[in-house]
Amino acid sequence: MGSTGSGSFSDYSRRKPISKEEKNGGSSDIDKCSLAFSTSLEEIGRCFYFMNISNIPPVGTTIVIVFNGIRLVAETLLGEEVGYLPTRYNYLKFCIDSGFSYSGVVVDSNLKPTPFVKIDVTP
């Protein structure tokens, strides 16, 4: 079974509920924009940091989450793309457009067998 969405951010409603009683779908009262999360980044080997430095950022490196016009990406404070967020975090695009900002830190990284970076992120 597949989704009927187009695979783009246009599938997500840009309209915020006016009151707490009104919802745009879902059954949770949890504000996902306000939650911290941990995740492994994707496509590290195709991003600027790895391609130009031939390495991965060390544990403790500060990162920020931005939308690069195509996908949500974790960048260093110098604007170097480290890796892409998994698509399950696409909702963060709406959160960022609504004024949230996200930063975090590299908590695990390894070059072998393939480049791997795990981050902890907070709003």
C-alpha cells in the first residue's frame, strides 16, 4: 500500500488551527514542533562537508537544521551541509516556516563502513 501524496511539501497543510479544539488531522494534542529528537542523517557522502573535507564532523560539533530548497538538512555553523534529515521529519518545514528554529549537536559519528552521523536536536 502506498501514499496518495505527491512526495512534496505541498502535501502538508500550511494552515494552522485557530483554536485548540480545531485540528488539521491526526488525533494527538502534542505540538511536534516543540519536541526534541535524535536521528541519524542520510546521504552524508553526497553532502558538502564530506565531499570537500573528506571527513565527517566530530562528536560535539554544533549543527542547525535548515531547508535548502529541496530537503531539510543539518548544517555546521559555517553553512556546510553534513547530511539530510529522514523524510519522517518533513513536518519540520512547516515548523521552520512558522518561526521555529532547530539546533543540536553531533552525538555519534563514524567513517566506516559508510559515513554515519547521529544528531540530537532541540527547538
